[in-house]
Amino acid sequence: MEAVRRNLQRFAQAFNTETRLAVRSWTIHWLGWLWPLLLFTLISGVYKAGTLLDMPVAVVDADHSALSRRIVRELDAGSHAQVETLDGGLQQGLRRIRAADDYALLYIPRDFEADALAGRQPSAVLYYNSLFYSAGYYSTQDFGGLIGSVNQDLRPRIAAGMGRALPQLASVSVAYESLFNASGNYIYYQQFAAIVHLLQLFVIVATVHVLAREAPELRASSPHILRAKALGVRLLGKLAPYTLLFSALLMLELFLLVTLNGARINGSPTWMLAITVCYVMAAQSVGLVLFIFTANRFSAYSLIGLLIGVAQTYSGVLLPELAMPEIARLISIAEPLTHTLHGLFDQFLRQAPAESGLYTCCRLLVYPLLAYMIAKLRLRRRLDLSPA
């Protein structure tokens, strides 16, 4: 019991000392809440509409018939496309797509209506720029239903012109239930994933900065928290204020997401808080290991961008996990961001059971456990022998 009491005192001493340092540090203020909230405001403004509407779409109508004008008019009436008719032909439309002036291009060929009424199955082609990712794809959303409606209207006219009656088709009743399509709404998917992903960046940078103050070159301006006995306990106390700070920051951003943007949490906020705390600890572990295995803090800073980019690429946000090759799936499993998004989406979008939150927390706690073991072996040597 005496050993436990001493360790608690060491933890409290390190916690209080680091808290006082953090309160007086403008660097921590910028990393801990000023810059993250500025980025949150910017991202909220970008995703304010919730989904993509009125995407610019160019139309080259070489037919100028009643049918082609109907297609253009109804495409423009849809919610996703804002149509502009071009007079310069197909080449002008392709140039506008390459110059990013339009997200998609609809080309209606000459004699389109005549060929359609004659049963020759002409094609109205819609090109879209896939380099815009979701923006390019969403500009095409209304086109499939529009062409289906046109085909349904033309079939009786073509059959009447041929002197034949349409065959009776079986009446098919389809009943289905669909899971909520989170990717169709930026508030529930891209914006949510973006703020979770960006938090990792600030956590890792802050962790490297805090640890670098203990290195020889900067130690004169910082108390020697990690120089005394019981390195492991003091390390936990030193990082604990930032665990609480960044956990509170993410929960505040989620609160603002719900309050200002009309999002709704379907699961348990308590489990979201637990997953958030474990996620921050996992991100701190990445920063700790990065600091230990780099020669100085500048090398660590330069590698953070690479790690964050890999985390975003293989977390399932940009590329679906089921579409990844085997090596990419292994990278995805190794990233704490992947497990965090799985767990938070479970709680944010659906009423996931408690087992889902517990499973996510257990997986995320593996990272601080491994980092703690590495720090016990190598952190003091890194602080003694390497520059900040």
C-alpha cells in the first residue's frame, strides 16, 4: 500500500506541474483548442448544406429537339445538378471539365429524338470528373432516374408506332429496408470523420512538443518531471492533462456538431466519451513512440504528416476497406483511427450495443500498453543522449 500511495503522489505531482506549464504555454493553447476550433468552424462552413447540391453540369445539346430539351430541363430541376448549356460543342465541354469549371458534362447527340422514336436506342452520355471524388459523383445522381422516366414514357409511343401492344408485365412488389447511408450526408460522415482525424494530428504534435521539453537542450526551461524515479508513473501524470484536454475538445466538437448542424446521436454518448479517451491515449502513444525513435523533435514533426496521411488513406474514409488489397487491410488494422471511426460511427449512427464500445476501447488500449513498455526501455536513453 505504501508503494501505491507513493506512486499516486508522483502521478499527482507530475499532473499538477504539467498542468501549470500547459496553462502558461501559448503553444499548448494553440494546439489544444484555438487552432482545432478554428478548423472546426471552417469545416462546418464547408459542410453546412449537409449534402452536395446544385453541382455545375455542362450540357452540349446537338439535337435541339423537344426530347433533348426535356432532358436538360428535368436534369436542371433536380437537386444535385445546376445545368449550363454550351454552344461551343463537345470540345468546349471537355475543356471546362479539365479546367474544373464543371463537375460533369452531358452530351446529347444529333438526331437523338428521331432515333429514340425509331427504336434505334441512341445514347445520351454523361461524363463526370472522378478526381473530384464525391463532388463529381454526386453531380450524376439525378441522371439515372431521369433516363428511366424518359424510357418509360417512350415505350408506349414506340409500340403504338409499330402497331403492337405492349406485353403485360408481372406486377412486382419490392419491400426492402436500408441502413442509413451516412456517406450521403456530410454532417454524418465526412465532417464527423474529418474532426476525428484532425484531432490525431494535434494530439501527436502536442505529445512530441511536451516530451521535447525534457530533452537536454530545452530542459533548462522546463521542470525535470521525467528525471526523477518512477519514470512510468510520472510519464502517465505528464501526459494525463493533455488526455483530458483533447478528449474534452472532441466531445465539445461533437456537441457543436449536434447543436449547430442538426446531427443526431443514435447511440450512447457515454460510450462515445470512453472511445474518445482511448483514442486520445492511442494517439499520444503514437507520438511517444515517434519521439523515442527519432533523433530530434524536428525529425518527429516531419514524419507526423506521413503518419496522418497514411491513417486517413487506410482508415476507410477515402477507400472502402472491402476494396483494399491485403497489405492495405493490414495497414488499416494497425491504425488507431480505423478502430476509432468504427466505434464512433457505431454509436453516432446506430444504437450499437455496449459490447461494440467495449471492443473498440480494448483494441485502442493496446497502443498505450505497447508504448508504455517501449518507453520504460528507451525513453530515458532518448532524453539523455539525443538533442531535442
